[in-house]
Amino acid sequence: MSSTLDLWDYRRQVQGIYRRVREGEGEEAWQEWRQGRDALFAGHPQSPIEDRTSFRGLDYFDYDPEWRTHARFTPVDDEPTLINTSMEGTSRFVKTGTLQFEVKGNHASLEVLWLDAYGGGVFLPFRDTTSGASTYGGGRYLLDTVKGADLGHAGEEVVLDFNYSYHPSCVHSPRWACPLAPPGNHLGFAVEAGERLSTG
């Protein structure tokens, strides 16, 4: 298959994984998400894993339902912005709103970015105080609707579940250039949920 069709298939499979997450609940849905991601990383041609023969699965913090919350979306005037990537260069986004939320006793906000390209898509990266220690220093992703990473929303209430935080592909391979979390998306507390760096 061509790389175009490979990528098309990969994104369709990711969309399927997140659709099942939205239809499920709790730790069971999260475990299915983990298994689906591991299967893609282990066997798909678009996997960012360089040495798939030794791949034994991604590492995660333990599941904790208290890391799931609802955030209120507040739109802002579209503000074009350039986001640094893991390589030299930038990616073009538009800041389109903010999300205000409380999780694990912490009040916080994140900037909602929209990919400035045909079709667009919501992108929500973040850093926290685990970044550079137990997680990647450039941050993790929570939503990326271009690739199907979408937990849903009802009206102005957006579902955020940090158990589903994941590393960008550049963590696993230098072949990828990944947008990094901008300064407005740095959280001042430790998000000990979601994907973490390997401990083994």
C-alpha cells in the first residue's frame, strides 16, 4: 500500500478507537484505548516506533477517574499563532478559545488551537510539572481532531480526560516533527495520568 493509503488507514483506525472510547466508560474503555494504540504501534506501517521487534507496549500512569473533568469553552477572536516544533521550524495554528476547568483540586485553563490548514481541526497540547521528568519535556497531547483524538463535547462543555494524554510521535522517532505545547498551555501541577516515558 502507498504511504498515503497507509496514513488514511491509520487515521481511520485511530478514529475508531476514540469512537469506542466515547461509547464506553471508565477504566474498561481506557484499557481498550491502550490496547488499540499498542496494536497500531506494534504493527501498522505508520507506526512511529523504530524497532517494532522489541516493542512491548507504551507506558502509562495508573488509571484514575478523578483526572476526568468537563471544561467550559470560551471563544476568543481568532488569533493566528506559530507553534514551535520538535525540529527547527514552526506550525501555523489559530488560537480560537480557552477551556476553563477544575481537576484534582486544581483550577486551570488551556488555550484551544485550530490547525490553520484546509479542513482544520482542534489541537490541545499541554505541559505540566512532570514534563522533562516522567513525561516528554515538550508536552503531551489531549485532543487532536485531525487524527481523530476526540473525547466529545456537549454544548460549551468539553470532555477532558487526562488519562488519555499521549506523547507526540517525535518522542518515539526523530523522523517526526511535532508541535510543542505553547507557553499558554503550561499547567503548574503534575498530571500523573496518561502516557509516560518508559520506566523499563
